[in-house]
Amino acid sequence: QKEVEQNSGPLSVPEGAIASLNCTYSDRGSQSFFWYRQYSGKSPELIMSIYSNGDKEDGRFTAQLNKASQYVSLLIRDSQPSDSATYLCAVKFTNAGKSTFGDGTTLTVKP
Amino acid sequence: GAVVSQHPSRVICKSGTSVKIECRSLDFQATTMFWYRQFPKQSLMLMATSNEGSKATYEQGVEKDKFLINHASLTLSTLTVTSAHPEDSSFYICTVQGLFRGTDTQYFGPGTRLTVL
């Protein structure tokens, strides 16, 4: 079992729809959770970080964390073609420790 | 967020040569930097943790004598790929770990694409 698991996709949604990306993790003691976006040929960029149960909203992005169920999700509202990318989930056991990344979910937003 | 630079952004070299990649944290002092490698259409693979003033910690399966890491200052870490071979061709990315807005976060450099002929 991988430490951080994501559906590889591809996930395809029409423009304007809500894209839902999911991530599960195996270490129950994990403390910090991150979503990164990676365009083809580019380095990942941080979109959201979340540390406590519940929802965290930033513009069109909402991260949801459920530590009891060991999952974290990312919702993208009003999806745009420019959101087409691979989304990486990352988990840290301690705040100062290294991140463990999932394999990523490829999202395609169709005009 | 943190500004992280890498140099060079792209390098092509002949098999057997050594290549040095620099990672700089431009706007804060980083005691810890991480080096990742990513092959096409594959996930990020952590190679090593670079700690300022001490030896790097390598992940299992990563040859420390082949991938030399030096973290000489709080703003600079270097990765040297020694005696590079075509199978070392990959996208090498460093990340800087730091405290922003009260939380510990990793920020990625733009990456260095290495092609070994």
C-alpha cells in the first residue's frame, strides 16, 4: 500500500463544472497536507495547505480534510481550461519533516 | 511564497561528465532543502534531504557517491551528478522548506532538465 494514494485519472470535466480530486494517506499521525498543481514540463506549485479537519477555501479552490477517515480532497469550482494539469497531494508526518507525494491526478477541463 | 531559483534550467551533456545544479532560496534562509527527481509521466521521487552545515540524508536506493549534495549556506544547495549516464536524464527539482504565515511549507524551484547523451 502506498503511503499517499490518488486516482491517476485522467479526470475530465466540462468548463464551469466542479472538479473533485481525492487523496488518501496511510499514516494516521500525519499533520500537514498540501495540494500542488503541476503543468506539463513544469515544476509543481503550491495551491493549498490544510492542517485541521474541515474545509479551507481560497478563491475557486476548497481543500477538505478528514483525519478520522484519512483523506484530503481538493474541489475546484468553475473549472477553467487553464486548470488542466496534474494535481499532486502531499502529506507530512511532522511539520518540519519531508513530504510524501502521491502519484498525482491528471485533470482535463474541456471548453 | 518563497522564491526558489535553480541553475541551469536545462543542461545537455555527454555521458561520463559531471553536472552541477544550484538551488537558491532568494528570500529567506533555508536550513533544509530537498532534492527530487521526476522521470517523464512519473511521480516525484525524493532523492535526499539537504541540511545546512551537515551531510545530506539520502533516500534508499539513491547513490550518495553519484549524487553529491552540498548545502554550504542557508541560501544555497548544490546537487552534482557525477559521471552522468543517459539513465540519469531526468527533471531535477529542489524544494525549500520554510515558515510562511506561521506554517511550515515546501516551495519548489523551477527545476533543471538534464539530458545525457
